[in-house]
Amino acid sequence: MNGAPPPLPQQLHDGVLQTLAIARIRLDRALAQEGPLPRELGVDLRLLLDGEIADLRRLIEGVASPVPAQPNLPSALAAVAEELQSATGVRIRVEDRTAATGHRPGNDLIAYRIVREALHNTVKHSDARHAWVSVAAQGDRLVCTVHDDGHGFDPATTRPHFGLTAMYAQARQAGGHLTVRSRRTGTLVTVVLPRDPVPEGTVQQ
């Protein structure tokens, strides 16, 4: 996957802040248990902080954050799901429905950023036990969904936070659209993008 890096505030939000939020979740889970904190948790968190310090230095030096190492979108999202599941205990399943038409680069990186943010929102805010991700190719469109079984919210009355606002903006700038449907029993996020980037300047803002 490739593509232009997002603006600096978004890089900070999608990188450092998300990682620190997951670290906080891990600490909360550990503190809820009786007895001293396990040594392996301290080692893991030290490694995590070392990585975030390195990322901040790259951002300060003007070096773009690296793109996922996995060769395609489903594999990259599976890696995110595994990491979040290990850190938070939320069971996350990724379904790849693109095989029939094959993988190809395009707006995959945009989709990756949006779905990753949706998953982080799930584990941080919804108290979900399960989440499901679907990645599908429908003709010249890429359709990704994130569904969880946590407590929902009212998108019409809830003040959008930075991450959700950025998700909408990224989808629109890529020539696609994002919808969020939330009820008391779960939230469904759907992003639809053209599989190939649209020519610059052709998207209505």
C-alpha cells in the first residue's frame, strides 16, 4: 500500500494517541487484577513507549510515518485486529471478500486508516466484546464495514471527535463516502471508496 501521508495532527492522532490509549486500556485491565503488575507488562509497555518516542522524533524531523508492512489491505487490517485483540481482549474477525477480483493498490491506504480508526473507537469507547470487519470489492468500488456489539451512540446528537471527523473527511477527499449507524446494541461503520484514486481537483468538497 502507498499514498501521501495525512496531515500532522492526524498522524499524531492515528499514531501516538491511539497507541497510548491502548496502553492505558492494558494498564486498566492489569490494575483490575489482584496482586502486583506482571513484569512482562512493564517490558511490553516500555517497548511500546520506545516505539512511540521514535515515531514522534520522525514527525518532528518531517519524516512521514511508515505505511503498513503487509502487502494488501485485508492482511494489514488482520494485523491491526490481532494487535488490538491481544491488547484489549475484544474478539475481532476480519473477512476478506476481495479474492475473486484480486488485490490491487489504490485507495487501500485510505481504507486502512479509516477502518483502523473505527476499530480503535470500538475498543476504546463501546465496551464491545466482539467486532467484525469486512473488506469487499464490488466492481470498481471498495466497500469496508466495521460492526461491533457494544453500546452505541446517537450520531445526530453526539459531538463528533477528531477521529470521526477525519474519517468522514478522508472518505470524501478520496471520492467516496462514510456512513455511521449506531444503536443501543452496536455500531456499524461503512466506507465506500473508488478502488483507484480519483484525479486531484475532481472531488466536490
